[in-house]
Amino acid sequence: MLILTSNTVEGKVIGRYHGIVTGDALIGANIYKDLFSGVRDVVGGRTSAYERELARARELALSSMREAAEKLGADAIIGVRIDYHNLGGTMGNTILVSATGTAVSLEE
């Protein structure tokens, strides 16, 4: 399945719009990762543990969105947007990764 940020597919005609599809993933950071991240931030460098978790959450959100599109009979998702939200507050250090796009079927 094609997953694109553009609103068109080069060389293809969109035959049907199935509607908006979404996928979400939550990541919660534990205290050990928080402490390690804080140390890394003070001395410089990248917090690879968080980067891996964000990449994993992004892939989960995209996979969930892809499954929703497949259920609708789509073969592509266009106009994809990925957003990151820090839920903070009572949720602690929880980050929500959301993927949204329009499920479409392409003509041959």
C-alpha cells in the first residue's frame, strides 16, 4: 500500500475516496529512561532510547492507519500527516503519535 504525504499519486488517477483513516500509538517513558535522557541532555548528545521509542510508535500508528484503509478496500493513503502530542499532566510523560490521511483507490 502506498502511503504518501502528497495529495496526488504521480501517474495515477484516484478512482475513489474512501474517507479519513487514522492510527494512534501511545508511548510512556519510565523513570530510568527519563534519568538517562536528562544526563544525556546535560552533557550533550542524542537520547537514542527516546528516538527508538518514537520510531516504534510512529510505525505502530502508520500500521494501524494502513489496516483501517485496507478494511475500506483502499490501495493508497494520501495527504498523510504525523503528529506528536505530549499528554503530560496526569498521564506523566506520555506521548501520543497520531497518523492521519485519506484512504483512496487508484485506477490502473
